[in-house]
Amino acid sequence: VWLQIFLPCSMDYPELARAAAAKVLSYSRDQGGWRLCKSTDEVAIYWRPSAEFPGNVYKGEGIVNVAPEHLWEYLKPEPGGLRVKWDKTVKEFEVIQAVTDTVSVCRTVTPAAAMKIISPRDFVDVVLINHYEDGTIASSATNVQHPSCPPQPGYVRGLNHPCGCLCIPVPGDPGKTQLVSVFQTDLSGCLPQSVVDSFFPYSMAQFYTNLIKAVRMQNI
């Protein structure tokens, strides 16, 4: 009886992941309605109101001087991978359930941020890895529930709505990658809207800065 309660939920994970991936791909290609909110030498960050929750969806676009398959090594969601080493917004990453070869349910822990106004969060997401015909490598995710990972003491459970990263080949230049990142996160808790609105553009700019620094240092 216990298994019968939870098995239907696990069977939905691949479909939820595919739906999230389709939305992330659509965000990456859709040019309508985006407003520039931050620009650095490494990334341009745009926002528009989210259709998923009462907040914003953010999109970052930047060029990284490394081939897509090499850049992917720094981004792919895996326990003990390179991302946990360079991405300061990721404190811990674990796979809760490997659903298929390309779909998994994962838990991510983020540290306190914004001078500790934002307390530590954790997120439970279904994650899908896609390799598209044009050479793009992508990871997409969205929030889910999992019976073995209820809310944890000491963390506010945040909710990621369809989000992800796409490593897109640059035509005519195999040594470069267009990195498109999509974030739309409900941090939950009682946070001032001004803190939320300023946090994401800053955090995404740091994401690109730290990634590019890691790529230069590792040079794999």
C-alpha cells in the first residue's frame, strides 16, 4: 500500500522534466518582453514577469571562450562535480533519485546571502539533461516533491520554477559557447521585495564571473 501511494508520483518526474525543458528552451529563444536589468563585460541579464508564479523570470546571455562540451563540465549537475567548487550559490548538491539516464531528482542547498538577509535555502527539483541536434547541451529543472526529502530543519524550502542553463555552440567558432541561463525562483519566507529584486541580477552576474574565472584557472 505504501509503494502504491508514491509510485505514481515518481512516474510523473520525466514528464515534468520534459515540460520544464521545453519552457527553458522557449525562454532562451523568445526575444519578446525582456527588459535589461544588469550588464557587465561578461553577461547581459534581462527580466520579465513570470507566468509561473508572482515574481520574475531572469535570463542571462554571455559568451564564454571555451567549447560547449568543455564548458558543460563546469555546469553539469552531479555530486562532487566542478560546479560545487566554483559556484558560490551552491553549498551542497545531492541526487535523491536517478529516474532515468537523463532525469534525476536532486536537492540543492544554498548558503545565506545578501548580508545574511536571505537565510540558507534548499531546493528539490527534477533535472533533465538534454543534447540537442544543433550541439546545444542543456540542463533544465523545476520544483517537485519527493517522499524521501521533506522540508529540513535549518533551511527554508525554496521553489525553482522552470529554469536551467544552455551551452549553445557559436556558429563558425567552435572554441566559444553562448551560455544562456534562466532563473525563476520563489525564495519563500518573508523577504522584502526590494531584496529579492536586487539579489537575482547580482547573483547571476556573479555566476558568470565565477564560472569564467574557474574556466580560465582549470583550462580543461
